[in-house]
Amino acid sequence: MKDWTSLNQISQIDDIKAVQGYSLIFKHSTRCSISMMAKRTFERYWDVIPDRVSLYFLDLINHRDISAYIAETFHVHHESPQILLIKDGECILDASHGDISADEVAEVINA
């Protein structure tokens, strides 16, 4: 069964950047209904994502510093909600709001 690993330290981002293979970061605003809906929809379909992909969850309200570090580290514009698919330390896919799709993540991984 899939589960999120909470991001609560900047050092975790450095660890993700150093990993060979795939990691996924979901940036979520706990105060936003759109973000809540995007997260719920993503989780409903996330079984299509291979189990070898590590799934990370960032609570943006409590960890704005980590969010800023993610944007800087992976060279992406901050959005909320947002997913970033990381492969071998590089962001190869980012999507926000209604463009967040577990199917798309799986397609990129399986291509």
C-alpha cells in the first residue's frame, strides 16, 4: 500500500536530489479546497504509479522554507497544489492544480 513520507526538513530535499531513480513530491496547501481536491484525486488513482517511486508530501503552510528550497533546487516556479517528479536528481515533470495526474506520472515513468 502506498503512503506519503512527510517532508519536514530541508535536508530531505538534498537526499531526494541524491537518489538514483524516481521520487515524487506533492506540495499541498492545507487551507485550500482546490489543493485538497487535487490530493484526493491523485491518491484515488495513484496505484498506477510503480511501487519503486518514493512519494513525499509537503504541507506548505507549515514548511514554506522547504517549499522555497524545492523551487530553487529543482528550478521550478512555486505553485500550490503542485507535483514534481524527480528522476536521478532532476525534475522531469511538474504539474499544478487540475493538471496533476497520477496517470501522467505513470506514463512518464513507464515511457
